[in-house]
Amino acid sequence: MVAVYIVWGSTYLGIRFVVESLPPWITASFRFLIAGGALYLLRRLRGDARPTWREWRSAATIGACLVLGGNGCVVWAEQRVPSGVTSLLVATAPLWMVLADLILPLGRRPSPWVLVGVLLGLGGAVVLIGPGQLLGSASSVDPKGALVLLMGALFWSAGSLYSRKAILPASPLLGTGMEMLAGGTGLLLLGTVTGEWTRLDAAAAAPQAWAGLAYLVVFGSWVGFSAYTWLLRVAPTPLVSTYAYVNPLVAIVLGYLVLDEALSGRVLVAAAIIIGAVAWITVLQPVGKKGKAGRLRKGEGAL
């Protein structure tokens, strides 16, 4: 659990290092193509069956939502929004999932207390993004970056909900490798279309940018995920799910200590509200069958 808390909480810091001197979408595609390709090749060599067309279609859909949409929004927004604030806005994804369940015809109907938690969490987001006068803060979060991060959270929610009933390989690592390959390909195309290759100057990039990219591949996509999939088999589900509201705390602390990001009263209050709301709905939401719950968290954690 400590590995999952620290590693995934620190990925926001790693992304910040990367996007300071490298184009976001092209370098994010490197991360997922390398990590996903290695996972896919490893599992195929270990005897996993070749995925069917339907499994590839499901993996591509999830990869488009989680990797291209979700992570693509994060890496772009971290050019404008501090890493700690980014993690808080990304943490609203479970809130959007509850609202989607409420709207979808076959969605799970949340209890009134869960809806209270959703309203509190969205209120925390308003405090975080709102006018600089709130709580005496002299500045507010960049509105474009905040909007893109909320879009990313929506993409995560859509991909996670779709993964509940998606037809995927029996091997979680093989499926995740496929999702990374599909999403990484989408990021590569997006970066190419938007002209990021002309901005990619490997020689001029800061050393910490390449170090951050290597960290994201090795620790964020391999080590952290391996620890997480093992935990899903041996640890209680409520314990494993706590990563969703511990990661933002880790990201905020690291952003403050390493990047000297400001910790205003507004950010601290918003953090308490958002993280508290996510913890609240996580505790109150019923856990379905192990396979479905594991698959949902696998999709989220793969990023």
C-alpha cells in the first residue's frame, strides 16, 4: 500500500518535470507505448492467448478514455496548473462516476447520502477553482487548465464505467498493456496533428524531464501497477480503494516540498472537502462482484 500511495501520488510531480521542457502529448505517448508494449510482449511470451478482435476493440475504447482523454488532459493542463491542484481536480472522477450512474438507464442508483458526498465534492472543486477572493487567496486556478482537468476526470469516469462490462482478456496485465498501446497511439497521433514534433528538442530538454519520463514508465506504469494488481488479490477491497484519496495528499506534499508550490488556505480547504467527499462515497458505495470491482480499479490505476 505504501508503494501504491507514494508511487502513484508522485506521478503528478513526474509529469510536471516532463512538461516543463518537453511537449506533453508526444512524450506521454512515449510513456504508454513503451510501458504498454513491454507489458503486452511479456504476457504473450508467458503464454497468454492472442487477444480477439472484440477484446482489442474494448481495450481501444478504454485506452481512448483513460489514456488519451484522461491522461492527455492531465499532461496538457500541468503546463498551467500546479501538480498538487491537478491531483485534486483529477480526484473528482469518482464523483462524476456517481452522477453518471444516476443518469444512465442501467446505472447503479446511489443512496441519498452518496449524493450528499457528491455535492460536497463538487463544492470543493468550486472552492478550488473559484474567485481569488475566497478565503483571502490572491489568485485563482488557471480556468482553462481547470476546465481541461475536469474534462479529463469525465473521460476517466466514462472509461471506468465502460470497463465494468467490457470484454477484455482474462489476464489483467495483458489487457492493461493493450489499453496503454491503444491510448499511447492516440496520444502520438494527437501530438503529431498539433505539431508537437517541431517543439521536441531532445538536446535542449532539461535532464529532469527525461528522468521524469523514465520514472513514469518504470515506477508509475510498471512498479505501481504490479503492486496494485497483487493487492487486489490479497488485500481487502476497502483498503485498496484508499489510494484514490491518499494520492492527492502525496501529490500536494511533494509539490510543496520539491516545486515550492503554494499551499494557500483555499487549496487546503478545497483539499479537505474533495478528499473527504471521495472517501465518504467510497465507503458508502456498495462493492459488487470481485471481478467487476477489480476490473474497474484496474482501468483507473493503470494510469
